[in-house]
Amino acid sequence: MSERKLAVVTGASRGIGRAIALRLAKEGNDVIIFGRDEEALKKVKSDINQFDVFCDYYAGDVTDVDFVNNSINKILVERKKIDILVNNAGIGIFKKFVDSTLEDFQKQMNVNIYGVYNFTKAVINQMIERHSGTIINISSLAGKNSFVNGTMYAATKHALMGFTRSLMLEVRESGVKVAAVCPGSVDTEFFTGHRKNNPKILHSEDIAEAVSVILQLPENALISEIDIRPSNP
């Protein structure tokens, strides 16, 4: 039997991150989850335990570089490797640009970009050294398209796409895969306002399925981006 892989998932206390963590555990991966809500993380850990894999959690802020580095270093000391990183943590503040504040923009940049940078920087060297590993960034169709009230959020997701595409080109010769998953609106707390008017909205499990597809490919194949939207909106 092959050795189980270890996955780290950020923003895993609920929604898409929770669904991804559960899917990875169901497929036989050990999973370590990150989020800000410790009680919610405990519940997700309890749900993962049914799959008879290792699971642990770290409660903290993805924008706190010391928290991220200390946590990842601890994991590497204890578990020796991290095979999969899913950067899912993200926030969105949607309002007209004229009503926006610099604080609004900075909050989104801090989580959606700097948080991804912090985790990626913390895991990438050991992946390169082992010539193995996959980093999946949960972006958005807003990283490719424009929409009203999306000036700040779309800017962060466009930046995330530039980061992801460039990193993919840098590290693929080292055996490390980098990919982006770009959903439309998903039925989570993040998009609460869209639920009533859109019965065809995507579900968190659909995004987890896309992550699984990326991870199931053979070593010689790489999906660099997946756009996922309702089939019949």
C-alpha cells in the first residue's frame, strides 16, 4: 500500500474549504486544516475522523506570517512532508468603488493575496526538494471577469491568477504542480445574498470535485486552471 499523502487546507472551517478537506480525507489523504474559528475546526476534524485518516487543525490568521511559518514548520517536523496545499481562505467585500475604503481593499488583499503567499512560501521549498507536490489556489471567475461592485475583490483575484500562472511556470520543471480553480457563485455563507434568486448555484462539493480531478491526474499531466460554473443558470 502506498504511503498516504498529507494535505493542508486553509479556510477549512466551513463552506468550500470544509468540503475540500472532507473530500481529500475520503480519498485517503491525511488532512491538516486551518481557519480562524477553532470550534468550527474541531467539528470538521470530528467529521474527518470517520475516514480513518490523520487530521489536525491550527486556528489562526492566514495573514500572520509568524503563525503560518511556525505552524508549517511544526507540521514538517512532525509529519516530514506536505504533499498538497489548498489555498482556499478568502474574503469578499462588495460595494461601489465610490463607497469603498482603503481598509476594505487592504483586508481583501491581506487574505486573498498575502495569505496565499505566506502558505505557498512556507511549503514550496520542501516540495521542490522532493520533486513532488501540488498547490491549488481557489480563485474565482472574478479573477478573469469584471462585475459591478467588484473593483476590490476582482482586483485581488486577478492578482491571484497572475501569481498562480507565473508560479506554475516556475516550478513545474521541479515536479511541482500549481493550479487554480475558478468558481462562479457558490452556495456558501460567502455568497448568501445570491441564494434565493439562483436555484442553480454551485455547491461546495462541486468545487471539491474539481480539486479532486486535478489531484487524480498522472504525474506527467497538469491541469493549470479549471473554470466551474452552473451548467444551466
